Amino acid sequence: MKIESVELVRVELPLVTPFRTSFGTQTRRDVLLLRVLTPEAEGWAECVAGKHPVYSSEYTEGAHRVVADELLPRLLGGDVTAASVMPALSGVQGHRMAKATVETAVLDAQLRAAGMSLAHYLGATRSEIVSGVSVGIHDSIPELLDTVGGYLDAGYARIKLKIEPGWDVAPVAAVRERFGDHIALQVDANCAYARADFRRLRALDEFGLLLIEQPLPEEDVAGHALWAAAFDTPICLDESVVSAQAAAEAIRLGACSVVNIKPGRVGGYLEARRVHDVCQAAGVPVWAGGMLETGIGRAANLALAGLPNFTLPSDISGSDRYYQQDLTEPFTVVDGLLPVPTGPGIGVTPIPDVLAELAVRREVVKP
Ligand code: NPQ
Ligand code: MG
């Protein structure tokens, strides 16, 4: 394909409720969208970087600059396909979320031109995805129980509690006590613990959790291996899995028996599919993570989550979990399920009026 121009669109979206994790409280998303224009079709993608570099080193303004100043100049001018994006960008170190956004927008344009859905392209075998919800750290246990009860009433098939030192065993015990042993429950620490917290966290073993996600720092894969050998509860990695190679190494070391896949974190949907394949070959189930995406990112994640080794409930929730007004037609959870989009490419586009209202900055880059 020949790319005529790329538009970087910045959108500010308030969250329906503040989302607190071990790395901070988010009240809004500062979103970077890319729109790739080709003679045949346009392609859309959402960058999952947060406003501040607190979940990962990437952040929205940095991703914006690296896309416009470093990535697009290496890409534009010649013939571009989704498969040619990462090789063209290999001279830039890191910045996986920024690179993923460029690759995804190109892939969306390519698939729209071909009339093929992303789900079909990736090899999805499912038309619906089991929807789970990630529940932030609350100020009190009663408030947490209200929130969890609301999500269970809304049909969510799995609850994930965010934890940190001081907010771990008590909230898990309270949710089990109130809602019973049958609900699918897991926790996510976002790297907030140290090896010295071993005894504290192993106390979670008695609650029958589906998994404990990323208790230790990103670099401490060996620590996760020590804990995985000692815990009954499966250890799942998120932040540590930055590529298919990292996934293979972590599995070989025994650091995890489950993997959370986020395309942004691993540098795109093509690499995410490789992570899926590596895990599948090793007998390690995977599930689709979430980064508070708008409908643009959510649609693409649903396509990926249709692949066969995504056997655990996802962190892909309904639009209304995060946004009063999504950028696309809203995704709605019905009976705990979300549909895999079937239209060409990611299957959705921003609603023009909504985008016009919420966009705060636009920059166009041409070859
Ligand atoms: C996780 N997601 O699995 C992430 C963490 C997360 C749904 O729990 C801005 C940027 C806000 C990145 C909120 C969920 C974020 C973010 C949460 C990442 O670890
Ligand atoms: Mg996580």
C-alpha cells in the first residue's frame, strides 16, 4: 500500500469512575489515535499508553512524539504492508506501544481494503468472548463489595481485584465471604510486591483464585519462578511478557502457568499472535488483557481474544465500564459475553461527531 498521510488524533475521555491500581489513580484517559490514509482505505488504531509513565515507561505524549518524529519517517514513502512495519522500525529501541499503534493502523487499512476482518486474519475460532472486569482498589471493603455486586449483576463472568500491600487478603476474603466460592475470581498486583512478601501473598492460596497476576517487578522473572513453585494458585505474568521470546523464556523458567496478552505491551497484534502460539505450544492458557481502551482498541482486542488458546475470561469489558460516551458504537455485555467484530479490519470506526467533540489535538504527517 501507499500511505498518503497519517493523522495523530488526541482525545480526552473521562472515566465513569476513578480506577485505582498499585501504580496510581486514573480519572481520565489521554488517548492517541492513529488514522492511516491510503488510496484504497483508511485504517484506525489506538495507542494504549497511559497519560503518565506509571504502568510502563511509555506514555501518551511520548508515544505521540515518537510516532510522528521517529516511526512514521522510517515508514512513509515506500510500499507499506502490516508485515513490513516492524522490520522498518527495528532501528528504534523499545516503544512497543507506539510501534504497535502504527502496525495496527496499517493492518486495519490493509484488511479494510481486502474486505477481511481482523478476527479472520488472526485466526479467531470464536464469535463471542467471555467478558471479565477489573475492579480497582477501593477506600473500604463495603464500597468494594457494592462495586463487585454491581458488576456481577451486570453479568460479568469473572472478577479481577487489583491488589497492593495492605489491600490483598482482606478484600479477597470479603468478596469470597459475600459472593461465595463459585464466582471466578483473580487478583492483579501490577508488580507491587517484593520477594520478602512471600508469606503474605501465599495466604491467598486458600481462596481458590483463578490466578495471581504479576506480583513481582517486571524484571524479576526468576522471583516469579520461585513463587510459582511454592504457590498452589497459578502465577500469571503481564508486565514481564514484552515479546514472544520473553513468554517462551518465562514459561521455560517455570515463572508462570498463565499469560495475559496485551498487544500494545508486546508491540502489536502480529507479535501478540506469536505469544499466543508460543503459549499454546507449551500448554499455557492465555487471556486478553485490557488497558482501558476505547471502542477502537477494544474491537481489535476482541478479534485477538477469539483465538483458540484464549481459554480464560478476558479483561475486555463493556464500553460502559469505563466511558459514558465511547468513541465508537458501544460494546455491551450480554449474558457475560461480548461479540467478536465481523466487519472489515477492526470492524468499527470513531463516530465522527463524537470524535469532533472530544478531539483536543490533531497532527498530520505526510511522506
Ligand atoms: C493490567 N489493566 O492488567 C491493566 C492495568 C492498567 C484493566 O487492570 C492507563 C494506562 C490506565 C494503563 C489502568 C486492567 C491503566 C493502564 C490499568 C493499565 O494490569
Ligand atoms: Mg495486569
